[in-house]
Amino acid sequence: MMPNQYIYNLSYPDYEEDLCALEVKSLFNLSLDGKVFFSSKQVDPSISPYLKQRLEIAYRTSSFSDIIELLEKNTITLNDFKVEYLKLFSDDPYAKKRKELCKEVGFRIQGFPSFTSPKTTFGITFYKDNWYFGVLAKNNRKWKKHNSKPYSYSSSLGINLAKALVNIAGNGDFSKRLIDPCCGVGTVLLEGFFAGYDIIGWEIKSKVAENARINLRHFNNPPRVTSGDIQDIEDTFDASIVDIPYGNFTPTSEENRVSIIKNAKRISKKVVIVSSDDITYLILSQNLTVLDLCTVSKGRKGSFIRYIWVCE
């Protein structure tokens, strides 16, 4: 048995690769190199838009027959299980035989399988000359339902970006306190609550703030949104996530942008800033240190780009 070792694989559109890389760095402290990586850190794939699956490695061997031998030697007794094959690279020579391989593994597990609603899913895969077997966790994609929230605006952040931002801000540490001080209709808050972060929102427009609360209640989340200006926030947080400009259909002056950045710095140790144009000069004017920077386009055509800064 291998202690606390996992294989993760990623799925992302090409135009979101840089955002995915920043999220992986924030969650695992790793530089992205391909769509498969190993880590000793356990992260639920469903908190991320890009983590597809996680295999907790029980056995690593040089041959499939060795996996079978280990399963016969160390009997697993379990009901309601399923075995799946993970295809981790495009030219996997064993992928076409996945049904036969899964059947061979399944025959070595004592108990009754469940192919429609398994309580436990086991995974088998071949990667870089080694075979791996263990318990498989998949991204449940339940967060996709947030696309059907009661209130939304064309200027709202996309769901992938919102999910990635909370992980970039929180680093997968659910003990940290996060705030979205210009939260709009609560897109970031929905993904923060879904993942399990301690997060609250503020919104300067009372009507928009109420719409955010309605969105949160719709998905059985606490309506933790205060109507007010970022300047009025007195509490402090581990990180803030700020989409600039804020307010729907309202142009934001440079003076207002500076005020938002200044106050975000005041209330949080770490600031993750999102903007539709390059405002690096404004960020640096507030003596913030830029730790990371990436851009992400809205769709393949790349007609609309958002800049993301991670600062302290």
C-alpha cells in the first residue's frame, strides 16, 4: 500500500490553460506540466472546474498481473462497488481493453457490484510504464447547476473563472476567511460555498445585493451578503476576491478603482484582482506585490479578456 499518494488528471479548454495552471499552483504548489500529475495532497476534484478525477494509489506495479496478484493476496470485501479504467493519455495502448481489465479486477473483489449507483469506485490505469490501482473520486459536476441561478448579468464572471478564483484565493485551506467585497449577484460566493470555504460578500447596490441573496438561497446557501460600500468594511480576512469594475452596467472611474484596490488591501492579507483591462500600474501604485498574473479569454475567439493578479 502507498501512503497518501494520488494521481490527478485535468481537463480544460486551451484558452483557460493559464488559469488552470494558476489554480493548480495555488492548490498543490506545483507547476503545470501536462494534464496528469502526482501529489500527496488530497483535494476533492469537485471544488475545481479543471480537476477531472483523483486516484488514491493503493498499488503501483510494473505489470497488470502484479495488480491482480496483490488483489488476490490482500482480499477486498465490499458491496456496491464499481471498477473503471482511467485513460490518462491519448495513445494509451490498454484503453481499448478497458472492459476486460475492469472485469479482471472486479472478479478479485469480494462482494456485489453496483454499476449504476456505486458507493465506492475503484480505478485502474496505466501511466508511464506503471500500473496503478486504488479508489477513484470524480468531479461530480453538480456545480454546473449554478449556471441556472435566478439572477445573472452579462458582465458576471463565468462559472469556471469563479471556481478557480476561490481556490486561488483560498489555496484549498477551508479554515481561511474569504470575502468578495464587490460581489454582484454572488457568482463567486456560490462557488465558495459549494467548495466549503468560509466566505462572505458585500455589494454597494442594495438591489443587486438582494439578488445575490436570492441566488444563494436558491441553492440552500446562507445569504451572507451585506449591502454596503467596500470602504465601510471593518473586519479583516485572509483573502479578498475583487472583480473590477464592480456594479452592473456602471462605468468605474480610475479614482474608484484605486479606492477599491486600496480598501481590498486594507481588509485582507491577500488580494486576487480581476479586471477587463491591464491595471497593473494602479495595483503597483498601492504598494501591492504581484505574486502571479494570468489572462483568460471568454471563449475560443478571445474577443473578451480578463486579467487576474494575485497580490499581497
